Amino acid sequence: MRNATELSVGSVNVSRETFEELRAYESLVRRWTPAINLVSKASVDDLWQRHIADSAQVFAATGAESAQSWVDLGSGGGFPGLVVAVLAKELRPDLRVTLVESDLRKATFLRQAAQALSLSVTVHSVRIESLAPQNADVLSARALAPLSDLLAHAERHLRKGGVAVFPKGARFAAELDDARKLWAFDVDVQPSLSDSEAALLVIRNFHRHD
């Protein structure tokens, strides 16, 4: 029997059922990774902390309890999008989660993993540039592109007043400086729970400089 402390995932408290669903998802990622490289070989051994707990903190970071739609760009193996969907199933059952992944093999994995976990998600296997505007309440992207480019995607796919959350690595301060050359925005920089040098950038009220 697991102790109670193990039922907190990336600062999110979950039921035993949700915890076990995340473990089942972890097993699926391990099974598929040798064939389609869902995560790097270097991070497979620390899959729970590096990817699942890391994605759970993205779910917690926005504070957008009233959000109705969440769009995850470049979902890859489902980080953070599928983790968000697992958590939302228990904690925000009205949240609609959309995953965008242009790699057809990874999109197939996302669909099959969602089916195995009984998750109601939409998977678009198209390039982000070809995606119709999503009008999302929350937009996320992990390890996808520089911040300035992510804000361009957010401009197209995030509703007015929505929130974007982008996990970034050790260069997050430099990315913020670069992005401010083209964009004005409010940002809440939250420390990463999985990497002492990384951060979550929670961005609101952004627009291009005139």
C-alpha cells in the first residue's frame, strides 16, 4: 500500500484512482518509446519526475479553475496535454482538452493512450500553422519553440483574456528578454518543481508592440 505522500503529483493532490491512471500512462509511454521516441533515452529512467510530475505542475500553475478549454501545442508523448487530461478527469471534469501533434505516429499514440485511459480528448494531427483558431482558455506548450514564437501561436489560438503556460529551461530569462523585443505581456515566473534551473512562465495580457 502506498503512503499518502505519494498521492501528490507535481503539487497536485489526486485520488488513488487518478494516481494509478498516471502510472498506467507511464507504462504506456515506456512501452511505446523504443519504437517512436516519445521521450529521450536519457530521461526514461526518471520518467515520473521529469515528465509526469513536471506536467502536473503545469496543470496547477494557471489558477484557471473556470477554464472550459485547454489546448496543448506540440503534445509529443502527451506532456503536458495527456497528464492535464488525466488530472482534469477528476479535478475539472468540464474541461475540454485538445492535443495538437503533427507527427502521425505520436498522434496515434496519443489517441490510443487516451482510449486506454478513457479520456475524452481531441487530437489534431496537423501542423500548428494549419490549425484553425482554437479560442482556448488555456494554452500550453512544452519544449516546442522559443517564447517569442509561442506567443505568436498564442495570439492565434488563445481567447482574449486567456492564459498561456510555457515550461522553460535554464535559459528562460534570456527567452523573456528576447520576447520583450516584440511583445508586451504580464508574466508570473514560477519555479519548476522538477528542475532547479527551470521555470514555468504563466503569461497573460500579451500583445505585439506597436
